[in-house]
Amino acid sequence: MIIIINKISNSRCINSQQYSLENLLNLCKLTDTIKNIALTSEGLKYLKPILSDKRAILYFKQASTRTFLSFQNACHILGISCSEIRDTSTSSEVKGESELDAIKTFSQYVDLIIMRHPLSDFIYEISDNLPDNMRIINAGSGTNEHPTQALLDFYTIWKYGLENKKVAFVGDLLRGRTVRSLALLLNKVNGIKLYFVAPKVFQIKSDILEQLDVDYEITDDFEKVLSEMDVIYMVRLQDEYGGTNEVINTNKYSINSSNINKMKDDAIILHPLPRRNEISVEIDKDKRAKYWQQCENGMWVRVALIMDMFGISDVDLLFNKYIEYIT
Amino acid sequence: MIIIINKISNSRCINSQQYSLENLLNLCKLTDTIKNIALTSEGLKYLKPILSDKRAILYFKQASTRTFLSFQNACHILGISCSEIRDTSTSSEVKGESELDAIKTFSQYVDLIIMRHPLSDFIYEISDNLPDNMRIINAGSGTNEHPTQALLDFYTIWKYGLENKKVAFVGDLLRGRTVRSLALLLNKVNGIKLYFVAPKVFQIKSDILEQLDVDYEITDDFEKVLSEMDVIYMVRLQDEYGGTNEVINTNKYSINSSNINKMKDDAIILHPLPRRNEISVEIDKDKRAKYWQQCENGMWVRVALIMDMFGISDVDLLFNKYIEYIT
Amino acid sequence: MIIIINKISNSRCINSQQYSLENLLNLCKLTDTIKNIALTSEGLKYLKPILSDKRAILYFKQASTRTFLSFQNACHILGISCSEIRDTSTSSEVKGESELDAIKTFSQYVDLIIMRHPLSDFIYEISDNLPDNMRIINAGSGTNEHPTQALLDFYTIWKYGLENKKVAFVGDLLRGRTVRSLALLLNKVNGIKLYFVAPKVFQIKSDILEQLDVDYEITDDFEKVLSEMDVIYMVRLQDEYGGTNEVINTNKYSINSSNINKMKDDAIILHPLPRRNEISVEIDKDKRAKYWQQCENGMWVRVALIMDMFGISDVDLLFNKYIEYIT
């Protein structure tokens, strides 16, 4: 299920589809500017007071160390104080309180709620029941949406050029919410072509394909398309959301020293991480391996997103103020 | 058991009875001033460095997400760095260390200990064994005391006027430490009248009544007093501290759309939260429902309390310095 | 196993043996200077922005509240933002990720990794696989190394004078990594003499003795040496790493009111904590009891170490800048 919402206030980041191409490109430029400023200690010290009057809570009812740390450090960069709930049970629920009441309570203390939740729809319930000026970010809602992952993926591809690129998604495309969200974002870009590369039982669902305006291709033959791709986005064959009985030769959907040389010299390899065997460790040293940078980008895109949600979205103004600060 | 202590140093917040009416009123004014300053980003940035040289530990041996977050965000507002122990077991105890030694260890690192503990008397043992300049706040000791809850309740009532008011406590008054502490604080106020509204098996204990100088009334008939009250303080029929076999018609001790209109127009409804059915969710939108504000007040009263404990208690001085800062 | 490594970059703190006597003495002076600056609120406010552009992660796969809090507060003093992993399991491992990949992920977000791990060698694997400019501190690796404990012990003894001192280690010297590391550090000091006082089954292993250049003595008779010692370093008879069947009269290896008066008037008693019965609680009030100060010193030595690892190691420069700041 992908819910398309045309009008979500800027104080909410609920699903990736709420962003127009213009939004996305501005967010990319904002991220770039922040990363440039943050190259020096001085720059980081300039960023730190910007939102130091704000307080956030990281409400993670579903464990996700990676996403948690990425958001927390994004807050730290902006001087935002963080509280956290990482338990799967909270004391108030023991006392018979509704989860909505629990979150309304926390919302009295903070300006920003970053929420990861096993239920797909709960983020909408929270968004509907809290005041408009409360900032709310969906850090993963069930198997459905994980918009900031899509934003960081988009940014990383943007860094290497978006237009007229050939992008392959490889692995379990059936259950990977990452792929589903990113495909819909890339659909906004002119001239891009998408390749969905997976064994049939793990192919992407038709609901996504039906929404695509750009060209796309469906295949289970990774080796055939490998050499043409500009971007290869690998995903795990995920067991943790339940599996299939069919035996898949996962090796056919992996990058390793025996097939990497078929890739274009300026192609890039992405992966939302964590990986298992679909990318061999020895590939990490290849210049086309960009998944660690993608991971770091996640933090910076979240810095940009939070700034944007608090009204700091003018790239030039931010940079000019920084120049003022250091001179 | 309520232990009355006439002389507790200002570096300790152990029980609500240590505060004189003068203390309480100054704390209310300090809280108000802080809330006013905190209305703007600029004001919050003025508050943040005030105690930024201090370090606190939140030592919560008993889970309480609400109180924990309220204190932690109070610290954040004042720039106090927080460490936390939220586990029910710590590694040192596994190693055979006494809990007093464990806390003496933590006290080497910090300036302020905020402690919630299942044992009623442990806070006194800690207070006796740590140096005078160590700030210690009781964030709930067993079923006995929770002084900052009483302070925030007092502040919230003060906001709407204390004198000559009629205040009803409704629900399980037998085991609610909140009610017990607040009743003794309100007892310091001239002309106030208290109403204890509960089924007989849940009525307040005589030890509290014996300490009251103000007028009070005992009843099990909520509907009868509802229309006269200025303040209605609802509490849960708490199951978590063990129950009774008698079947109580809890509906008789609740506020909902069928009886709220009997209330005075300028009355206020309070609740320490979490609630169950004693206040219906639809009441949240009524202007008399003040329990969410009461919850937020909790954070601000704690900010004021911590400032006061570190010697910043002069309301005028604080405000004048703020005016200086912004001009 | 003690691995001696002559050349470890300054961006790593892996084992106590990497430090030369010159390193150690500079670290002691740096610690002293920082403690002096930190005596006032103003001083602490001077220290706080120094590394406020840095972010750390405390990765504790093995519980250790004491060490955790000591490091976390050291970071707080320097304005370093902290993330933490205190769980014994992380979500990524559930998803089949290698622990190295998990840590490489975290390293994208931070500048400093403080790691405690049950496996002795894992710290070396991490150190080898992360870039040189990533700061990494070993906060305890299996039963093998705990270098910052050795550094804080060294500093505490240095405070009272190192040269020509007689230092006794008393208790379980077989398994106490603390004693092993400290003995090797003290071995660098001229004229010091070490006494290893333990029941035979708990005596220190020969691998340490073989590395000693200074004089030392082995004995199981605590009372005999007690009166001659300048420093008595007590350790627990640790059960948590597995025990022995032999019944030991632990009382013979303890300090209490019946034997403390045999000690020299200016001797000092140290203990890495937590203690059990080897030091009676009534000894805490004796002026020779320095273990609580030693505990606090742990935090300050860690502040100094972190500053040093980020290139702030010039004692005079630090102090002169502070004088500038306050005048």
C-alpha cells in the first residue's frame, strides 16, 4: 500500500511521495551546502547553535540501530537535545494508557518527534492528533514507508547525476520498502530508466509499476544488464519479514570480484545496508562502491530535512550567513 | 507514612513537606518567569548556557517514562548534560557491590542526582551519605513520595488562583501518593476547602486528614459536589499497586460528556496521568481540561526547581538579565 | 596475553603498553591542568566548547556502568555529543550483518568510538579496519586490557609521588587485568618497588614478572608488608570470571579498622572498584582512603586522553588560553 498525499504540511515528513521534484532538488542542494560547511571544525561549530533551542524525542518502538544513530547524530549536529525511547514496551502502557496518550505526553516536552513503529498506519494517527506546529518524522512505519531512506538514496544518486541514467534495483524487490519508495521518487526525473532485477518470486509488485511514467524493464538476468547500468541498487534477500520455500540461487544477484569488472567505470553501487552476501567485502575498496558514503549521506540528508522542517531552507541565505560567521 | 522534615538543605528535594508556602510561591513565580522567557527561540537560547557547566544523572530503578522525560528535558533546557540508568539491574550489583557504593561512584561524575526508586526510604539513605553540595532530587520513592509531582500540581492550581478555592480529589485516594502530597501542600493555603471523593474502600487515610488545618469534606457522591468545584483532580483507580475484591462502579467517578456540563464554567480538570477511563478522550477538547498543560508544566516546574537548587532563585534578577541579553 | 605494540598512532588508545613514560607524564600534567581549570563554573564553561564539534559513540557490548558513565561524562565536559549502544544485541546482527559492518556504519556518523567488548582481540580488528583519523579507545577488551583504568591508576599514584615508592597489589592478581596493566606501567618508573600480595592460587602470572625491570617481591603475607607500603592497591577476589574450589581466608587480604593503623601515615589506599569486603566501609572516612578520588580521577584522565587524541596536548597552551578567556 502506497498512500499518496498531495498536501502534507512542511512540519511532517510522513511518506516519500509528499515531495515534489522541486522539494527534492532543494533538499539535495541544502544537504550539499551543509556538508560543505561541516568540512571544518569551524563550520560544525557554526551549525551547532542553529537549532539548539529545540528538543527532539526518538520514539523507536521497532529496533533499528542504524536509523536511530543516523537521526540522533543529525540532531547532535544541529545542537538539538535528544530524548529517546528504544524499548518495545513503555511503563505507561503497563498502566493501561493508550499509545496516543503516551505520545501526546511526550509531545508536551519536545518540538520534534522522530518515530519508528511496527504498524504502518500509526504515523498517520499521530500526525492527525498532534498540533500542526509539532514536527513529526516517519523513521520507518511497518513494511510500508521509510521516507528518509528514499531521500538519502535520491540525494546519493543526484550527487552523481540523475538525468538519463539507467538505474537497476537488484534483490528482493517484493518486500523492500526502500526500493518501492525510491522508484516512485526517481519516477519524477526526466529520462531516467529503471530496471527491476529479481527472481520472479521476489519481483516488484504491480502497484508500483502502474504508477511509473518513466521507462522500465523487468528481468531476472542480472549479468545481462550489469554492463549497461549507471546505478546499481542492491538489496538483501530479506528473511526477517518471512520467506519463501523456493530455493533461490542468491549468488546470481550479487556483486563480487568475478563480475564487478563488467560494470561501467563510472557506475556506482548503492545498498541501504545492512548487507549479507549480496556485496562481497572485497568490493568495499572499489571506487564504484558508494554504499558507505550513502550511509554517511543519510545523516546529512536528515540534518537538511530537519533544518527545512524548522524553516531553514534557503540555501544561499545559510551559506552567506556562514561566510559572515567565519569572516 | 509521611515524614515531616523541617530542615532539609536546599540542595535536596526529598519530600513535598519540606517546602514552606513562601518557598512554593517563589517557585511558582520562578516557573512563570522561565515559561515566559522560553516563549521564543531567543529566550530558550538565553536559558541554555545557565547551567551548562553542570552534569546530572537520572537514576531510575523503577520505570517511569513520563517522569524520566520530563526531568531529562528540564535538564536539556538548562544545558545540563544527562547520563541515565534506566535498567532495573546494573552491572556493579552483579559484581557484589552495594547500591550505596554504586551511587557514590556515580556521584563522582555529576553535580545532580535525580532518583526514582522502588524503596521508600532509600532516598533518605542516599541523602545522608552524600556530601551536602551534591544536589539530589526524589523523582518518586516507592509508594510514599513524589515531591515534584506535588509541586507541579500546586503550580498548575496556582496559575488559576489558589485562594478560597474548592478542590476535589476524585478516584483512588487510598494509594495515590499524588493526592496525599498535594493535599498537604494545599493545606498551607488560606481559605481553601478540600473534598475527598471516593468509594469508601478507596478513601484517603486518616493520617492525612489528621494533619489538615483547612476545611475538608469526605464523600462518595461525585455528582453532588461536581457543580460547586473550582478544581477537580482526577486520579486512576490504580491496579498496579494491588487491588480490592469489591466491584466498584468506576463510572461514578469519571468525567465524560454526560456530566461535564454540570461543572462551573471556569473550573479546571487536572489529572497526574496516565489516565484510563476516568476522563473520556472527548473531554480533551473542553477548555476546562488542563491536564495536558499540567503535564507540560511538570517540565517547567522542574526547570525552576533545578535552577533554585543551584542558587538561581531570584525571579527579578533572572528576568532583568534576560532583558539585558536581548537588548 | 599482553601484546606489546611500539607504534600505535595517537588516534588509537588500544593498550596501556603503547604509552612511553614521557607520554604518561604529559598526560598526568594535562589531567592536572584540566582539573584545575574545572574547579570553577567559568572553567567548565571554557572547556565545554573545545571539542563541541565532535561526536562520539559509546559501543558497550559488555555491561560496565562505571566505565560507561566515566567516559560519557568526560565527553560531556568537552561538549562532545554522545550516542550509545549498551545492548548486548543489535538489530543489524539480527539481520545477518557482520559486527565489523555494523561498526563501520556507526563510524560514518562519529569522530570517536569508545568500545568495550567481551572478545580480547576485536579491538585490534576494528582498529585495523577503520581509517587512521577515526579515534578509537579501548574501554575494556575481554579479560585482557583496560588501558584507561591503568592510566587513571597511574595518574592517582603520580599525584602522591611516584619515585622510590613501594606499591603493593593485594587480592586476586591472577585474573585482575587492572593489576597486570598497571604493573607494566609502573615498571617504567625509576626506583619503584612492587609487591604482589595474594594467596598462591591467585598470584600474578609469570608473564608479567618476566617483563619487570624494577624490583619486586611475591608474598602471601599481607600483614608483614602492610606497614612499609606507600601505596596499597586492593583488588577483589573476583568471582565473575569463574572461581576456584579452594577456600581462601579473604579476610587476610582486606583492610579494616583492625589493621589500618599499621599503615604509614602518608600511605594511600587505592581500589579500582567495585569493592566487596576487601575494604570495610568505615575505612572510607580515613584520610588514606583515596579510591573515591581515584574514581573521579578516572573521568578527568579520560578528558585529558580524549583532548590529547584530538591534538590538544600542550599543557601550557591550554592553560594560557584559559587565562586569556577569563581575563
